[in-house]
Amino acid sequence: MRSRLLVLAVAAVAITGLWFVGLWRPQAGDLADARTRRATAEARVTTLDTQLASLRAAARNASQVELDAGRLRGAIPDDAQLSLLLLQANDAAGRSGVQYLTVTPTEPAPSSVPGAAAEIKLAIDVTGRYGQLLDFLDRLADMPRAMVVDTISLTPEGQGAAATLRAAIAGRVFTTQGMTPTSVPEPTSVPETGATP
């Protein structure tokens, strides 16, 4: 009877061992793999949720982005548009009350910085009272075209009640016409070793 119980105990241990090796261990490995895949999928879902939220925010702001892009195209146009620039400067002069407006632009010159807009240098001469000149400069700053004023030289003209100032303004406007392209690095060559990849 004792040997019979011993045989049953050994058989039970053997069956349990076979069950563990044959069924439990492979299933435990599959379970661990499934948990890893689930963690990876959850991380991917989090990433996709973040991207989706970003895209939805971009979609809400699309009209503002388009408006900003239109303003940028007006500030730095695709061609020089010198006639429009001269009309805008003439309008600013007329509204501010300055006299004797001359604007002398140069041809667009590529920037020394790759990818930067080309520059058109301007020499502007105006005559007026101090307040009129300030108003003229404010109107230049408010033009849709982006302009940088580099220097302003003031020279008094006349005396007494008829005294005015002559302003010589050196500045720049920009255009994408003649823009220097951004340099792209050349591909590096791989020395031949005789082996086929």
C-alpha cells in the first residue's frame, strides 16, 4: 500500500511537471510577449493621440496660418514689385505732408546667407518738418512690405518759420526673387571593397 501511494505521488509529480513544462511555461512566455506587445501598443496609442491633438489644433488654426502666410507673401513678395513699393511710399509721403520725395531702388541682390531673401537697397530723400518726417517714417513702418531702415541723416534747410529738415534714408526691402537656394550637402562616396552589398 505504501509503495502504491509512493507510485501515485511520483505519478502526480510527473504529471504536474509535464503540465508545467508542456503547457504552463509556453503559455507564460506567450503571456509575457502579449504584455510587451500591449505596452508597445499603448505607447503607440499615446503617441498617436498626441499627434491627433496637434493636427486638430493645426486644423483649428489653419485660417490664421493662411492669413499669416498671406501677410508674409505681401511683406516679402515673390518678385520685386518696385512699382507697388513706389506707390506705397508716395502715398505715405502724401499723407504725412512731406515734400520732394525721391526713392532710388537697386536691383535685387542675392543675400550672402543661403536660403535668405534677396535684398533691394533703397535711397529715400524727403523734406518736411520734424513731425511730418516722423509721421512719414511711421507710415513706412506700417506698409505691408517689410522694410529695414539702416540709416537716417537729417540736414536743416531754410531758416525761421520756413525751416525744414531734409532726411536721407537708407533702407532695404526684400524679395524671394533671385533668392540664394539653401545648400544641400553632397552625398558621401563609399569606397568600393569588391564585395556586393
